[in-house]
Amino acid sequence: MSLIKLNDRAVKDVTQFGSISSLGSLTHISTATASASASIEFTSGIDSTYKEYVFYFVNMHPSSDGQQFQFNLSTDGGSNYNVSKTTTWFYAWHNEGDGDTNLTYGTGNDLANGTGYQKLFENLSFDNDHSGVGYLHLFNPSSTTFVKHFISRTSVVTNANYEEDNYIAGYGNTTSAVNAIKFEMTSGNIDAGQILLFGVN
């Protein structure tokens, strides 16, 4: 790859950057649409074809107020969702009344080699005009050498009229291939929303 020296010139004046390969492109694999759904599972399409998979959450809406939207991983095609995970969570929030803001570590939203579900949104409002959005990146799930890293960022309107900006990361503590994933609310159905699965070339 050739490098171009800018010599204090603006990027808009540059006519060549050189060739850059392997930046990656997204390939759509599938879309799941919730309609009073107990859960959304992806039990196919997660394999050795891609080294990275991205799940996009579009207007996820619970059937009852104050729910947590969460996920778990499977190494047996969805028969069991119980992969041990170690995770971290921090978030910023701001309320509609402009009376409360904070940036903090989300104590209680993480796991320490736990097999339970990992939260992606918390306290999700079920008001008709409220929802949660975001993404989850899952890296090299078919590896039989390394643990399975993931990162997520989500934005949600809570049931107390707060905007929350959540940062979640962690790893599935298994060297078995992960080949399925399940999303659900802590209680009640996923009333509406879409999850789109992409592979990264």
C-alpha cells in the first residue's frame, strides 16, 4: 500500500490515498421481525463464512414496561443458551426534564463468568412512541482456539423518560464454536422491532 504525504494540504485537495484493501463490507444474511414474539433466535447463518457478524436492533419495543433486552449464546445450534460470559457495561444518561445527567459504570449489568443472559438495554419503556436501537458485533464465533469477543452500543428511552447511551463488551468464555444466538426481554414479549444480521467480509 502506498502512503500519500499531505504536506499540510486539506483532505479535500488530495487526489489519491493509495490502495487500501480488506476494509470489509457488510453482507445481509437475514432479518427477523418481532410481533408479540417471546424471543428472536438466529440458529443458522452464524458459521465460519465470516470472521465477524453484526446484529442491528431497529425500534425494539417491549410488551410491558421497564424490561431489559438481553441475549445469550449457544454452541449446540440453539438447544441450550448458556455460554459463560465475562462482560463490562458503562453508560451515560440524561432525562427529559434536564434535571439529571450521569456517566457511570453499570454495576449489576455485567457478568463475571456467568451463564445468564447479558443485558443490552435496561428499563425499556413500552410507551407507543418509545423504543431501543443499537448493534452487537460478534467476532470470529467459529473459532475453536479463542474465546468469543463481542461489543455493543445501544440507545434506549427508559420508562422514566431518560435517554441512555449504553456501552457493553465482553467475551463468551468458550473455545467451542458459537453457532446460535437468542434475544429476549426479561419478561413478556418483544412487541415489535427488527433484528438484522450481517456478515462482515
